[in-house]
Amino acid sequence: MGRQRKRPVPGEAATPPRKDEKPPAIHRKEKKKKVDIGKIFINISIGLCIFSLIWFFYALYMRSSLAKRVVTLHPSPRVLDANSSSAKVSPERFWGSYRPQVYFGMKTRSPSSVVTGMMWMRQFSDMDVNLRHTCEQGDRLQGYGWLMHDGITFGVQEIRDNDFTLTTEFVKRMGGNHGGDWTWRITAKQHSSVPQAPVISLMFYAAADSQGSLEAHIEERNRLASITGFSEELGNFKISFRKPVTGELSSAKYASYNFLQTVSPGLEKLTDIVKYCLNRRFVYSPPSGEKRHYIAVDTYKPPHHQNQQKPADTRKESDFVVHQVTVQTPFQIEVLFESGSFHNRPNQMVGSFMTQELEKRKAEFDAKFEKTFGLGSKGHSQAHIKFAKAALSNMLGGMGYFHGQSIVQSVYNEYPLLYPEGALFTAVPSRSFFPRGFLWDEGFHQLLLSKWDPQVTREAIAHWIDLMNMEGWIPREQILGDEARSKVPAEFVVQRNENANPPTLFLALQELIEQLSSNSDNAASQATLPFLRRLFPRLKTWFEWYNTTQTGPLPNSYRWRGRDKDTNLFLNPKTLTSGLDDYPRASHPSADERHVDLHCWMALSSGIMASVARLLGEPYEDYELSHQVLSDNNLLDELHWSEQLRAFSDFGNHTQSVSLQQEKVYVPPGQPRHQFPVARLVRSVRRAPKQQFVNALGYVSLFPFLLHILTPDSPKLEHIFRDMRDSNKLWTPYGLRSLSKSDPLYMKRNTEHDAPYWRGPIWININYLAVRALHHYSNVDGPYKEKAATLYEELRTNIINNVYRQYIETGYIWEQYNDSTGRGQGSHPFTGWSALTVLMMAEQY
């Protein structure tokens, strides 16, 4: 029988539980619940810590990964093989005038080329030292540029200094394994108005660039007779300096000689080294004439500045040798480069042999020029044809070969990074002011060069596309190497990967495709198809980069990134990325902007992508659909047509009630004014901005017409043609002005330091697109066909006549032209896109 429980007696104290007796179940549950909640909290805390750590390290990894993307090159095979520019693969293009930033010089298409060049100065002048070397607008030359240049074998340049003219000529001859030989001839003649023949010093030099060696060979005490050298790309070579003569068949002329043999840490230092070693202790004593002290190279002593803490230049120093010859005009001097691997040369290409070879190349150039452009058959005068030859030649002679690293930055980089090393073969906008590659300029350059030599265009495009990173971004301004960087203001050096540039290379690709389609049997075009096949993987990524990074706030709208952010200092913040710099956009940059020019560039690009894909048998439907959508005139009207302006326009957060005002600086009574900041011009906003069309009539308004997006029957063409022909808006006797004369920002400064740039002046690239578009609409059926034809003839004639007239009057083709006078202004010579005048003369679009 089980044990009975004791019944409690009322009033009797409860018996305390024994130590080993378990608590009641309900108490156990409550205690357990508390323990379980505590454990849950601990587990959650541990889990959150682990998750936070994982997320932290993942974020670090992702940031590190994203930070590296900007400097990680595209993974697909390069368009160009690594040795495509070598003497073995491309011997005829190995040597060239690939140093556009100097008045006269040559180098090879290799990363560390031995470079050659020429400096000069006039002796016994009023100026102390007037050394000329790099192309500088401050030198105030009467004119300089290539008159003939075929891009490969020869060139003839004329340099008009104040009282004499130098003609620089070169001819190449193939042979051996290292690009063959070449000869220079420099001819100096005094101007007829000069009373006394000037005495000139020419300084020929050779400089190794981090590799290779040079050795000077001296004769007659101080005359440098030759330089022998060796480099990996050139093997053994010899450069010989012949004595000056009056003419080809005359005997040697009296001259004084000097030489310099030293080292240089970089090519950008060559001018300074020569300047620092100039000395007046030398005597010029011609047989008949007074003895005079002249300036010449002497021992080089690096400058020492007291108390100047400059970091030591850690670069490897390379050989630098200079041959100076001082002689009175008129005279002629030849310099001969001979490759050590050219064993069976028939003769030295000097004297009459040089003349024969030069005349042969000139005749070939003339024949090819007429065959290509047909200006003679179109009735152009010989003077106009000579001008056109100079425009083309100076673009060809301005081709540069650069090697180095860009400096880039993304939003994931705290500091700028060095981009991977790369090479670039490209034309340049201006030898004096912009002697480097610009992405949107290059598409225009290649429109002209593709007519002359499609291989140049294929190589230039390939070099640009091979500089693409894994995201599809190409730095829009290529500043490669110390020599190029020395010409660029610091604020423009760093390239940011959110910033685009108009994809004008598609214009050049369109031209190559048309050449291939119209004449597939032509040998010059047959290389285009395999070229496109290698290009296509990168081209897809490039297009996709634009299509994802430059999108706008609405479907199928687009917005340029990279506008100036400091709105306080700009009348209208610049949009450098669009190529049109200070052209008026929305007054207050925001993510709500829609840019009509970029929309049209994307419509054009998608159509060309579809053409390339179809040509290669690749899927093209998506590109074609994009092209159809972006070319839809109804969509264009919806996004960009302003009924108020009766024109296409950007859209954004905008007010026209802005001006630049002198800022107020408070100076306490009795305090000297000079101790306080200088008053600046700052922007004053008189009315708050709102979402609206920008309504700035000018080049941007024309883009649907310029890029042939509008259908031939579009009623918008009537408005565009009316505005183009209105002299109170865009029309001038010299070309179309960039911004309507009736616009509030017409010819207004953007800051106290920035003169108007795209706010009135005439630019030839956009005028070329306008002439091309008028030609297009005058040759397709539509209600505006006749009006387009009339405008075409007028505009084309005005542009050609003014650019030619300014060239004759000033000696230069210019960056832009004044819309009131037609006078050339800005950078000069500017035989980048201003040379498109040649295509207008030839009526080749």
C-alpha cells in the first residue's frame, strides 16, 4: 500500500520542503522560459555579430573589388596584337612624324622609342633667347604646318618665323628589319622684306627614352659628324649630319658648330636642358664679315635653386645628344638616318637622290589626292586645292603615337589610381594646344582620314577601343607619358569613370561599313570585316556602358554625367562630358535632366551596332529595336520638343534668372582691405528654378536633324530650317553660330575667367554635320527637299570660303570662328575637325 500524504491541520505551519525535493512544475516552466529567452537573445546577438562581420568583410571585399574595376582592362582579346605596330609587322608605318607637339621630329611606334627632333633660334636678335622646339602659340609664328604628307612615306612642312622660312622635308626608304632609312632636308630662306640675311642656329638632336644608347662622333674639334646608337627596337643605327650648302649642287657653306652630350630624365626636359646650357662665349667669324659672339650649347649644369625643396627625379636618365650648326641664310642641311640591318641599300638618300625620291612621292600624293577627293574635277582653284592638301596633310602629320598611363578615379577610390600602361595611335586636335588624344574629336578626325587611308582609321579606332576597362569605359582624354602630361593643367589630368564623351567613333565605323558595302572588292576595305569581328566584343560592352551609366530619369531618356558641381561660381555649370563644354544646360544640375544630344547619339549608335552585328552574323534584333525606339519621332517630341521654343530642347531644373555678380566682402571699419579676400564674381539666382525645358536654341537643338533622326516628312524640319536661316538666331555669312543671338546667355562669360566658348562662336565639326544632314535631306523624298538643297549650297559655300580666307590671311586653320566677323580664334593650328572643310569641298559625306 502506498504511503499516505499527511493532511494539513488548520493553523499548523506548513512543513518546509526538503532540499532534494523538486519545485512544483509550474515554477520549473517559468524558470526554463526565462533561460530559453536569454539563450535566444545571446544566440541572436552572436548571429548578428557574425552577420555584421560577414557583411563588413563582404563590403570591404566588394569595395575593394569595385575599386579595382576602374583599372582592370576588358577581358576580351585585344583588337590589335601586342606587336602590331612593330617594325616586323608594320615596317612602313614604324618611323613617322609621331611627335605632333614639336615643330619637327620623328620617332617610332614603340613604347620607349629613340626620338629625334629639331630646335632652332635666330642669332643676334633683339630677343635674348628665342629658342623654338615645342609648338607654342606664344612663339607667334606667321604660320606652320604640313603642306604635303601622305601619312607613311614623306612630308613637306613650311614654318614661317618672323624674318625667315624653314622648309622641313623627310623621305623614308624601306629596307632591313627595323623600319628602314630616312632623310631630312631643312631649307632656310630669308623673307624678301628683310634687309640683312639672318643667322640661324639649327639644333638637331637624338634622345633615348629610358632604353637604348647613343654615342657622339666628333670631327674638326667641335663638329658632331654623326651619332651611332643601339636600341631593342632599332638594332644598330647611325645618324649623319651633313654640312650646310647654299643649294643641292653647291659647295659647303661657312658655319659654326657646337655639340652637347648629356643625359635627360625625361623627354619633357629636353628644351630646358638646352636652355640651361646655352652660353655666349662662342665667336661667329665668317670669312667676310665681323666677328660676333653668338649663343650656343655648352656644358650642361643642372640649375640649383637655394631653399627649394623639390623631390629628386627618380627616373632613369637616358642619353641626349645635340648637334648645333650656326649659319647665315639661305642654306640647306640634310640629316641621314641609316638602319644597321639595311645591308643592300643602292645609295645614300641624300642630294640629288633625295630630290628624285621626294619629287616622286609628291607626284604620287597629288595623284592620290585628286583620285580621292576630286577637287580639280569639281572646279576648285589651284589655291583652294593647295589649302585642302595642307588641311589633310596637317591632320596626317599630326598623328601621334603615345605610350603611358592615364590617372583615373571612381567613386570607390579615395585617391586617383594609375591606369594600366597602354599605347595610343591617334590624330590630335591641335599641335600647339591639344597635342594628345580626345575621344570625341577622334571620331570626326577619322571621317576625313578614312577617305584617305582606311587602315589608319582601323588602327586608330582599335587603339582607342583597346584602352577600354572591364566596365566598358574609355578615358575621354588620353594624357599618356610625361611629355604629354607636361602640357596639361592639373585639374584636367584625373579621368573619372562615370564621365562619358560623345561616341563619335561610331561615325567613323559607319563610314568603314559603307566603304565595305559599296566596294567589297576594294583591297583597302577588305580588312574591315575581320577588324569588325575582333572589335565587336568590346564594342558591345562600350555601347552597353553608355546605355546603363548615362540613362535619364524616364524610360529611353539620357543624361550626361560629370557636370560641374560648384554652381556658385558658374553662370551655367559646364558639361565638359558632352563635348559642348559651356553650352547652356539646366541651370541647376540634377538627376532629373534629359539631354537631347545624348539621346540622338544613342539612337545613331544603336543603329550602327545593329549594322555591325548583322554584317557579322551576330544577334542584332535588340540593337535594331533600340534604334527603332530611340528614333521614334513621337518619343523624341514627348521627351524633348518645347512648344514654347518651337525647337528641341534639354529638360531639367532650370531658371533663366541668373547672372554673375560681384560678391560682397565685409571689411570692418579701420581694417586694411588687402587683408581680406578678393571679391569674386559669383552666381546670383533671382528666381527659383523649376522643372522645365531649358529653351536654349543652338547646336543642341539641331541634333535630331544633325544625326538624321527626324524622318524626311517631319514637320519639325520646317522649324529647324527656319531657325537655321534666321540671322537673328543661328545664321551667319561664315557658318552656323553655336547659340542663338537671341538667347540670354549668348556670348556671356561663364565665370570671370571663362570667356564664352560654345555660346556663339562657329565650330566646324557641327557645321560639317549640318551640311551633311542638309545633303541627306536634299536627296530623299519629302516636303522639305528643295529647302534643304538651297540651305545646303549656301551653308557649304559660306563655310568653305571663310575657312579658306582666314587661312590665307592668318596662316592657320582655327579652332573656331567669330560669328560676327568670321575671324579665326582660339587654338591654332587646329587641323583636327576643322579640316573637315576638305570633305565639304569634295562633297563626300
